[in-house]
Amino acid sequence: MIVLYPEQLTDIQYEKGKQEYRNHMKFVTGSADGRVKIWPYGRAECEQTLEVACKDKEHEWMVLAITFMSYSRRLVVATADRKISFYEITNGQKFSVNTVSKIENLLAIPLCLEYYRWEQPSYIDEDQLAQCQTREKNGDKKENEKESREKKETLLVGDDLGTITKYDFTEKDWHYCHYNQKQPNYCCNAIIEKEYQLQLEESFQESEKEKANRNKNIQK
């Protein structure tokens, strides 16, 4: 179980210790049936259920670990089917029903998750600003781009083989799945949509061929 505090879920500021602050706290639990449940503070009733790894009763994979990435505001769920699923906050402070990203086909079963959010500079001092401006004048943008792409958050995954894998993320909008495991900070949704459209077209063409064959057989 993990506890989510209002400052992790929203930009709205609530005064700590007040009832309104507690009303926006949430508890997240995972279970052996592959489901994750979100519970509001002070009420013994489930607010939302995420079916992470439970296609049916014969294929229910246990939830093994949960954490929350506060920078990108994503709930991370590790399950026994060698998969890590990511859910984001939607309007109304609820989580998306479908995953926004996955790390799939892992070599081992992920048993534990640890999250670290790197400190972000709240300002650039005058010396740093002068250096950036000098680089821009000299046409050297690479160093500035390198600084702007510093890692924002890190996810550590421990598995049943005794291995710890580290994932560093530099952007809020990233995608990590079997389509793209070399550049986790590159979003490949366009590739996924294109492949899905090709699959639909192939399926439609096969359906049309089957219809044509059936019509020929009827005519005979």
C-alpha cells in the first residue's frame, strides 16, 4: 500500500493538517487478483479499480509492487506477468483506465519498485544565464540542449534474479514499450497507431477474401 498526498496529485495548494487536505489524500493497494484499488481518506469504500493484470479468472497475475512518480504524475504497478504498467492522473484526480505506457517482456519478475525525483533548479542564476546566452551567440546549442535534458526522475526495479534495473526519464511525456526499448524518453504513439491501422486493413482484406470465397462456393 502507498499513500498519495494532495501535492503529488494536483497543483492546487491545500493547507496541511486541515480536513480539506486529508479529504484529498488517497490510499493505493494491490492484490493477488491483478487489481489495484484507490481508496479515499477516511472512507472504507473503493473509489476506483484498475484491472492491471486480470484478463479473466484463469489469467490473474499478482500485483507485486506499487509506487508513484510525482514529477510525471504516473502510478507505477509491477505484476507477476513480467510487466510494469503506468497510469496517469486524469481530470477529477482519477487515474486513466488504460495504461499510458508499459515496460513489457521483462527477463525476470519485478518484485520491488523505488522512485527518486531529482531536484530541479527553481531559478537560473546570472552566471548560468550569461553562459547560456554566450553559447547561443556562438551557435553552440548542443550544451544547452544537454543541460535541458537532464534526468528528472529515476525508477529502480528489483527482480527475482537479484538484478536492479535503473530507468532514467528526462521528460514528462515519454513512452516505453516493446516498440521502443532503446529510447525510453521518445514517445512512439504514432508508430503504434500506424501499425494498428495496418493490422485493421489486413484484417479487413482477409475478411473480404473470405466473403468472396464463400460467394464463389455458393454459386457453384
